[in-house]
Amino acid sequence: PAPHLQSYKDRADRHTNLAARALLRCMDAKKTNLAVSVDVTRTKDFFDIIEAVAPYVCLIKTHIDILEDWEPSVTAKLQMLASEHNFLIFEDRKFADIGNTVALQYSSGIYKISDWAHIVNAHPVPGPSVITGLASVGMKSKETRGLLLLAEMSTKGALTTGNYTVDAVRMARQYREFVIGFIAQRRMEGVGASETDITAEEDFLILAPGVGLDAKGDAMGQQYRTPTEVVTECGCDVIIVGRGIIGTGRDIDVEVVKRQAQRYQAAGWEAYENRVAR
Ligand code: 6AU
């Protein structure tokens, strides 16, 4: 059967990329397909949110460069929390340059992303060299890293449609050891593929942003769908939720954050159970 009709556990047992395998194992063990996007600018809020949502997530998604008081101990503590609470780390860096530059951006600078992020993402716009550039760093790491390609975006008017998405999927198929899946809004197996393109071992994870139970969008082009639409109907594997959980105000209420995380975890898991039971 297609990957989205199999259990996370079966997929974990078969997956050959260590980061993908660890993520699927964690999802099965904690019964969660929720990734929380911790888009805040203060380190204190960052950790308050992570500690509140940790039991309910498989993945913490960061934009490390928006923290205004970042220091090296932040990523050290993040790694510690990840092993303590059993979640993976996804730095949402959206690499989009020539291979040599993305390799440096991934490994170097002040953030040294490849040291602590299990998963990163990239825009396919430069072509295959963005993958090989990042792989030259990520595949050397002793813990295997994984890359997601942005095959589709959640925003109104996104240019990630038609042949762009088809070519993104074709590119990923050439680098299945390192490309573990896509940021997308639906499953990608059928996209631009003849039946013979898809091998039995192919298992791309689909991580879907633009998920909200209350709002339909924001004032800056974001569009939200529900976990049922995203997971049950469109076959995505992980729901990425930011403001639906952390709120939009300047002050963080950890009790609200915790309650919302529980709510999205339950909704995401129910949507998954309804899907594999079909
Ligand atoms: O739930 P939100 O709208 O508060 O946050 C969604 C998060 C943000 C975006 O940078 C990110 O998801 N995102 C991405 C990613 C993950 O690559 C792609 C996309 O198409 N839309 C999107 O919102 O941190």
C-alpha cells in the first residue's frame, strides 16, 4: 500500500534514513503527528513554549535567526530537551542558493545548524545542486540528517505549482538517501510520476504547514486548513502548527499553549487513525 495507508510504526521499521526513522518512531511512541513552530523572538518564551508542548509533539520547528537574544547555550539546551522529551528538531532555514553557499550556511556561521538540527528544508529553485551541497554536510554527520524540499507553499498566490512541483518531486527521487520528504499540502507520490517511477521502498514524509482549527488565514497571505483536511483527506504525515498553539499576542500564556498543543495533538492523531483505518 501507499505510505500514507501504512502505520507510522511500519514505515519507521522500513525507512533507510536515520532522521526519518527516528521521527516516525517518535510519532508512534508518543502518538503524535504534531510539530510546533516556535516562532517567537525571546529565548525565554522559546523555552517556555517548548517545555509546555514537549509531551505532545514529535518535532519542534525553529526559525533560530528570529531569536534576538540567541547565544550558543540556546541550541545546546534545545538539544538536551530534545533527548529528554523525545522529539526531533527541524530548523526551518529554507536554503535556496548554490551548493557551495548552502553547505556553508548549513555548517557554519554562528548557528552551525547541522550540529543540532535533525531536519532542515530547502527550496528546489536552484536545482539538484542545492541538495548535493547540503548533503555534503548532512550525510557526513554521524547522526544522519534529513532534508525536506518545499514542493508547495501554503500562502496565497504561491508560485510552487504545476511543473515546479513536478520537478521538485523528480529531483527528490534522485536523492532518496538524504531527501526524506516534502513541505507540501498533499501527497506527492502521484505528482509527475509514471507508475514505474515509484519504487516500493519510496516513502517521502509530507509535512504540512498552514494548519489551524480556528482561523482560516492571517493578514499576510497565510491560509489554514484543519487536521482532517490535511491528514485524513490529503494524506499528509505531520501537521505544523505555529500561531494556532502559541497565539498571536506578545505575551505567552503557557497554560493556553499547553491546552492548545493537547488539542492539536488529539485532532492530528484522530485524523491519522481515520486515515489508516480506511
Ligand atoms: O501556523 P503559523 O501560520 O503560525 O506558522 C506556520 C509556520 C511558519 C512558516 O515559516 C512555516 O510554517 N511555513 C512553511 C515551512 C514550514 O516551510 C512553508 C509554507 O509554505 N508555509 C508556512 O507557513 O513558521
